[in-house]
Amino acid sequence: MPEQIRLLTVFVSCPIDVDKEKSQVRQACEILSNVYHNPKIHFEVIDWKGKVSPLITGERPQTVINEQIKDYDIYVGIFWKKFGNKQPNGLTPTEEEFERALDSFKKNGKPLVLVYFKIDDYYPKNSLEAEQILKVINFKERIKPFGIFREFKEEEFFDHIIMKDIADKIRNYDWVKTAINGSK
């Protein structure tokens, strides 16, 4: 019988200022794929840049992204000093992705929603940068009642934090428990 491989998809949603942390999520998931070699679990990290095919539909770009990225196991939202610009629906693209993930979790128990805020010191150079930071702070305050998020500083090794958090969360998936214990 061929070896069965379980694919876990991790969607990384973030503004452009945390690209380094986005790549650290990829690295952490590569390591986890090797750790969970038996049972065979593979992590695929996706984001809109790597997953979405170009398509002109007459709809706003986020609608195209939402149509092409809609089924994943773990949502990872990362914020620091940028929040993005509001779309016609009043939300930024990253904010809309968060809202969709949280709504899906409430309805279906999936995806797991993990949110991180980088808290390294940063001094805005102008009012636009200050406005972006304020939007991040307001978003953080708004989601406090929804559960627990994590703050981190760059020197705290975000790659280790995200790897531990994802590993801790997937251990609670029933199919992972079954695969690890070998029972059906």
C-alpha cells in the first residue's frame, strides 16, 4: 500500500513590511515537514503572490485572491508597521483575509487562526507612516476579545516561535493524533 501523505496548507497573510517573517514561516514549515516524517505530514506555505494566477474579472483584486485562496488549514497573520490601504469594502486586504479566516473558523472549525505582532522599535518618518502604525494598533485592540495573539521582537527568533506554535496547534487535530498513535 502506498504511503499516505497528509498536506497541511498554511496561508500567510501580511503587509509587505514583514516579508522576512513570511519567509521564516516557510523555513519553519520546511523543518516541520521533516520532523513529521512519520506519519508523513507535509506543510505547504501559500500567499497570494505565489498562489494566485493573474486574472482580469472586472472585480477588485482581493476578490480574485479570495476566489483562488479559500481552503487552507492554518491562517498566519503578521503585522508590524504597515496595515495597508482600505478597499471599497472598508477593509485592507490583510484585514479582509483575517476576517474571512476567523469567520470560517467560527463556522467550520478551520482554519486555525494565528496572529503575530512585531513590536520592534520604529519611528515613523511622516504622517502616512504614523497613520499606518495607528491602524495596526487599532486592529490589535479590536481583536483582543477574539482570543490570544503573540507579540515578538526580531531578536526573539520568530522562526522558532512560529514553528513551536504551529507544532503545538496541529497536535490537537484528530487526524494527527490518529496518525501519530497509529490507530484508526
